[in-house]
Amino acid sequence: MPRSPRVFVEGGIYHVYNRFASGESVFADPEEALEFIELLRYVKQRDGWAIFGWVLMSNHYHLAVRSRAVPISRGFQYLQGRFSQRFNRGRKRTGALWQSRYHAKPINEQSYLDLVILYIHLNPVAGGLVDRPTDHVFGGHREIVKGVSNPIIDVDVAGLASRSRQPLLVEARRLIITLGRERWAQRTTDLASALQKSADTVTYIQREGVRQRLGDEAFLQRYGNLDAVLNGDRR
């Protein structure tokens, strides 16, 4: 049975991810990782993407992408297809390289976008590859902190919210930090680095988040919902 076509919204933001068939560690080879990154740069420029978060793990990738007029389906079909062709030709192999077609989950809320970006950039830490997200070479967090030239990530446009929605941003950060410390066992220093806050600020926000979780049923529900969503994305 043919797969149903996907519907993408112009200007929509998506969490896109995929892994290699049989869990092959293709990106463990730096040359292959760099090949994928150069293709990503090309597609980003060609189709006008904004990229808010990205990481290459040994056997999969994660991206937070905003499309423009061109549907992101075209870009990801080219990105995965072209990489597969080059990889198979270079290794004299045949067959599917990717486990499936890419997965794309829409992001419609600032709090969810912040969570996805945090999840993507802390993925190497959670996966046990590095102790700090800045130590992982093939990821957007290093670009932010190190201030590298010609970054893939678009830091200046990574928000859905305007200044008039600052209270929502405050709560989003409170959810992220409280979840990160209580449910994901992330270190205060890593959260501070990922969110570009001081460790003392993160500790204070966590205390406020715990207080709100204990006394605010609506906050507790959002806390649980976001945790469930993010756990569903763990791959």
C-alpha cells in the first residue's frame, strides 16, 4: 500500500529526525558527517530553511527546522537521497541506507520548541558520548557557545514568541529546567550552558519550578505533558 502524502505548512517549524538502517554508525566517520553537513548547508540555502537546533549522532540525526515557501519534503528527500547515493557509491554497496523516510513532528508552541532544542543539543550528553554538549563537534550547541564562523544554526530567529509574550517564555524556561533536573538527570552547568544562563540563575529557576509544580495543577499537567512528548521523541 502506498504511503499517504504528508502535509506541510509554509513557515512551519518541525522536529525532523531519522536513523540509519540496522543502526549503522555512519556518522562515526567524520568524513561522512562532514559530507552530510555540507549537503545540509546547500539545502538550507537553496530552500531558505532556518535551523534552530541540530546534531549528528553516530547512527542518527535531529534537526529543528523552519520551512519557507518550498515544502520541507523536497529538501529532506534530496538530503537523504543524495547522501545515500554518494555513500553507497563510495562503499560499493546497494540497498536502503536509512531506516525509513524521515520523521517530522510539527512544533506549534514556544515551550515545545525550547524543549526540542534543548533535547537535540543535550543528545550527545544523554547518549554518553561527551560530558558537555560543547564537546560534541557535530552539533549546533557548539556553534552557539564557541561562536564559530559560518554556523548552520540560526540563533537570532530561534523564537516563536514576541516580547509581548515574555511570561510564556519565563514559564517555558521554568518547565525546561525543572524537567531537565528532575526527569532527565541533567547537570545544572549543562542546562546553564544550553540556555545561556548562569548556574545560579538555573538553580533559582529550578526552585521556582518545583514550587509551582507542587502548588499549581495546571503547571503540573503541562510538566507531565511535555515530559511525555519528549520521552516519545527519545531515539
